[in-house]
Amino acid sequence: MEAGENPSRLAALNIEPHEEAGYTSAVVTINRIQPTCCNRAGSIYVHIWGWNPKKSVLHKTISAIRAQTFEEINRVLLASARQEKLESGKVVRVDSTVTAASIHEPSDSSLLWDAVRVMVRLLQQADALGHAIPWHDHRRAAKKRARAIEYTRGRPKRVKHYRELLKITRTTLGYLQQASRQLLLATGPAVELWQAQVCRYKPLIERIIAQTERRVLAGEAVPAGEKLASLFEPHVDIIVKGSRDVDYGHKIL
């Protein structure tokens, strides 16, 4: 686009291939069309003859168009649509997609198992800092219950395993809270980092316990906006597409 070009007069984008020094490239030209000279003023036409551009080439070509140009093109399109009574422009229609998060399929049992693993790791770090407290490693028992929940059929049996897994999780959380109080008077970068991890994970683990009690024990339907899908990426959203597909990540426009 030449300096001083009026974007409102842009309506057609032609891409023509040509050979130069052994390379196949394209000449991009902007054709000026008066809005009154065509039925659909402001439409964008891309003509490609015998040329299959790569995605990167198309991306660079589109990126070369300024935001102000797209805005003016949009205004021309809306003006034409209003004139032909095709679109009022009062309703915005957008498409979106989901960027999936790198997490495992969430379930109440797997989240409780993650919580126990993380807390045991923090307790081991507390021992290494020289402020050990009496505690027991319940990872084996927690993993056993989580596996049993996964393969058990029937709500009564699963609820029994859930109660045991919840008890293990609360017990381990009690160990972690005791260790945190023990380290309150300690100083040093390592202790501060450990306390920061406890402050991060403790409320998340409490949320996991609470939502499991609501969903499994009380039979309550917890809204998707209140659910925690990952202990490690708590910002992940639960996105339902259609009636069956469920994605875990973030929606982008």
C-alpha cells in the first residue's frame, strides 16, 4: 500500500504469481473500486493462478495489512449490507476455538491422588530443611483407592472408596499444616520458597476436597465455573462443545 492510501477505497486484493531469479513469489496489488460500481461493494477477491502458497506466506501477506485497513473494509461491508438490507450490524457473530491444556483427564479421584502426591513431596522437602515432624507417607494407600474408584462399578462401592481417599487426603493435609507452622520461625530462601508452595497448593487442595464432597457424597451438581480441573493449572476452563464434547483449556476468538 502506498503512503497516504485511503483504506476505505480498498475492495479487491489480487495476488499474481511471477518468476524471478528462480524463485516463485507473488505480486500483491490493491485494486480501487468505487462502492457504487459493484453489487457487493467492499468485497475482497483473491485470485491465484497456478500457485499454492504455504501457510507462512499467507500469514505474512495478511499480516502486512494494517488494522486500520481491516477496520475500514469492515465498515464498507457493513454499509453495503445495510443498504441491501442483509445485515443490520447490531449483532456480532464470532467463531472461537479451544487451546487444550496439558493436563490429564480430570476426575475427583485423580485430583485427590495428585493432592496427596504433592503434599508428600512438600513434606519430604520440609524434612530436608531440618524441621521434620512425625508423619506417614500415604501415597500407596491413596493410589490404591484411586485405582479402585476407577475400576469399581456401582455408586455405593465407589462412595466407600471415596470416603477412604478423602480421609487420607485430609490426614496428609494436616501433616502439611503442622509442618508449615513448624517452619514459621525458620528463615532463608529455601524456607520462603517452600512456604510459598504451601500457600499456593493448600487452598487448591481444600477446593478439591470440598468439590469432591459436594459431587460424590452429597450428590450435588457443581457448576463448571466452580470446578477445579487441575491442581497444577488451576486457571484451566471446562468448555462444553455441543452436547457431548468437553475440552479443558482456554477459549480464544
